[in-house]
Amino acid sequence: MQLLDLRGQLDRTSQAFFRFRRLGPERTLITNAEGRWLILSDADFAAYATGAVVEGSELYRRLSDGNFLRATWDEAKARDMIAARKQFLGYGPNLHVMVVTLRCNETCVYCHASRADMDATHTDMTPEIAEKAVDLAFMSTSPSITIEFQGGEPLVRYDLVKHIIEYAKAKNETAGKTVEFTMVSNLSLMDDEKLDYLLEHKVQMCTSIDGPKDLHDKQRILPTLSAYDAASSWIEKINRAYVDRGLDPSLYHVEALVTTTKGALGRAEEIVDTYAALGCRALFLRPIDPFGFASKTAKMVEYPRADYLRFYAEATDYILELNRQGTQMIERYAAIFLTKILRGEDPNFLDLRSPAGAGISMLAYSYDGDVYTCDEGRMLAAQGDQTFRIGNVFESSYRDLVGHPTVRAMVIASNLDSQPDCVDCTYNPYCGIQTTHNHKTQGSIFGRMRESNVCAVHKGIQDYLFGKLADGEPHVLEAFERWTTVRAREHFLHDGAGSADGDP
Ligand code: SF4
Ligand code: SF4
């Protein structure tokens, strides 16, 4: 009888499934499978861990609301949140990267794309390959697809970019998907005529700014002019064009990416100021990747990830301070994690989800018609490693590609519940790993997370964010809420099948 009473007591106060991580004195983070979280004091964590939470107490209420107690555990609440987080699994590939050429007029020290010289015309995609690639993209079961132009420099083959846009739009008259076009460009080959066309056809533009002019021009070299001047002048012009078209500049602007090199460390505030001066509202503080030329120039550009995390914290602290003073800017890594942490939604960033998007949410079409699971897969192929080649536009059906054994293996390897370290990690509900990165750096798509640079970055950034959430400064919490408010950029959507979306 006494034993039964004890069991009843344990059931009411003992833990449902949880993971924990100590963030510092009086701060232990607990998370559960669906991604709810709490930060507990040492006394509260001890009570929880030993099943000694007093029923009816404030701690009991917090734990119960978070679905952390066995007695009040709500299966439907857990299931619905997991289903919302994994919504992306219901669709086929959404992102289709088209490498229209490897040629590029710029020379970047870390070029991940393994660019080719301007006379290497054999690295251009043909119109036949482009049409086959678009045909495959439209086979996707996803109701919306994004065609992303990459290179090399895609403006080298502006004629082919136009051809793809027009071919895809004609195809969409019957397919009826929602289509977006994006272009990753250094912008130096832009001119007014090209810009008019790209604006008319609602192509989103994305470029790279590595920081102040001296840093950018040292890392990204154009033969006759400053790469920074070229990119920044077009950023300003394009952003003005959006305003002239009546579009909200906080939503419509050129997206610019930072590639954080050794030269950037220690210059966090200058880099943020450069972006603010250009009117860029978002920074993505990406660490350097080991793909392409970056593997050859590692001595010049690489650094320990602890140094990166110091840089990240310094830059993000400064962005938060600018927010407090009224300059609205976001850091994209933080926004991705916080959307999962604070809203329970997944923004579907393909390298930061479980399972990752390679092959099931994206495909990359190289200039020669070969198809890869992802952009990094084709970058590795450019260096002679064909591991992630899954077919060719002339030989492979859509089913051959998405059901390829390599795609299946990558899905298993990037499922955090099948990763030895990730399965126990407190950050499991919000995180993601990169199988291509594991393969390149550790020789296996599974990798070993405790020695992985990607894991170190993800863990460090989440430590930083949860530290801020625990500090609870009102201006930081308010900025974090804003960073996770997703506003659709409907201007960029093209709807087919007779819709009146006002497309030219
Ligand atoms: S990173 Fe881009 S712009 Fe720079 S060399 Fe490579 S392809 Fe060209
Ligand atoms: S990658 Fe690292 S931080 Fe992310 S879930 Fe796995 S072990 Fe945790």
C-alpha cells in the first residue's frame, strides 16, 4: 500500500522525456522532444531531476505547461508541435539551383564554387540542358518552387538566365505552381537594361559583402575596378528601384551575405556598420566553408571556431544595440534558430533542419547537366569528388533523383535522432547537420559531431541565444520577437495557370 502511494507521488511529479544543458550558475536549460523549453534555477532543476516537485507549486505549473511532467503529459500537444515543425516533409524539392556557367569575372580567395576563367566557355550550360533542368524542377511534388541562378557568375550568361525565366513561366501556365526566381551575383556585370528586365520579372537578388571596402576588395578581386564599389553601388540602386515601385524597403531589398574569414574577426562592428550604411536590413554571419578554393587557401582564411563564436557574439550584440537605438536589422542565423525556439515553427532553412534538405528539398543542376543532391555536392564534384552526383538531366527521371540511394543515405545521416551526439543534445529540436560537410571534413556523411566545426558553431550560437533569453533584457526579447516574425514577400511570387498576378 505504501509502495503504491510512493508510485503515485512519483507519477505526479516525475519527469516526462527531457534533455538538459547547464548554461551557467542558476541556469539549466531543459528541452523536450517537441521543442518546448524552460530555464531552471539550481534548486528547481534539482527538484525536477529527483522527482521532488511539489504539486500545485509555481514550478509544477511551469513544468506542466511545458509538457515536462509525466502526470500531465499531453500526447496531442507534443504530436501537433512536432507535426508543425516537420511540415516540410510533406513536399518534394522546392529549391532548384541552376549553375548556368562556372565562368566568373571576379576572383575570390575562398571561392566555394571553383570558378572558371572568362574564356572557359565549355563550362556554360546549353539551352537544352537548361530546359531539361526546368522540366525536372516542375516534376517536383512541391506546390511552390524556387529557381536559383548561380555560377560562377550567372550574369555572364544573362541570355540563358532570361531563357530559363521565360521557359519556366511559359511552363507554369499549365503547371500552376507558385514560382520564385533568385539570383546569386557579384553584381559587377549588371547594367540598366539587365536590371530593368530582372526587376520586371521579379527576380530576387542576392550578393556578397564581406565587410568594409578594404576587407571586401582584399578577398574579392576584380581585374579593373573595386569589387566593393561595384556591388555596393548596385545594391543602392536596386534598393532605390524597389522603393520607386512602392515596395516596403524593410521587406524588399538586396540580400547580402558575409563570408566570415580570418580577416573579418576583430572587425565585427565595422562589418555591421558597413551593412547598415548600405541599407541592408539583414546579415547572415556565415563561417567559412571548406568547399572549393577555401580548402586550398585555408591558411589564409580559416580560424578556430571559438574565435568565430566570439566574433558572432560581438557582432550580434552590436546589432541588438543598433536595434535598441532604432535601426532595424536582423542576424539570420539567430532568426532561424529563434523561429524554432520561440514560435515552434521551422523556417525550412535546408542546412539547419532534421533531416536536412539535400535531395528531398533541393536539387542542384550543374552546367553539364549532372544533378547533385545540393549545391555543396556539386562544389565537391568540381574538385573531383562525385559522391553527391545522383544523375543527369538527359538520363534521370524525377523519381530516380529523389529516390536515389545517396539521397536516402543523407536523409538517415542528417536525422538528428539517428546521430549519436545529437540524439542526446538539448538543442536537438532546433538544430541540423550537413552531411556534405561531414563527408568533406571527416570522411563520412554521418561524421562525429563532437569534433565537427558545424556542430561547434550551432552549439555556440544556441548557447548565446539561450543566454540572452535567460538574461531577459526587454529590448533583446522585443528584438528577438521581431526577428521571428515572417512576412511573405508576395511581390516575388509568380502564380501560373491563368492567375492574375500582374506578371509581365
Ligand atoms: S565566389 Fe562567386 S564571385 Fe567569387 S570567384 Fe567564386 S563564383 Fe566568382
Ligand atoms: S549538431 Fe551539435 S549542437 Fe546540433 S544537435 Fe547535434 S550535437 Fe547538438
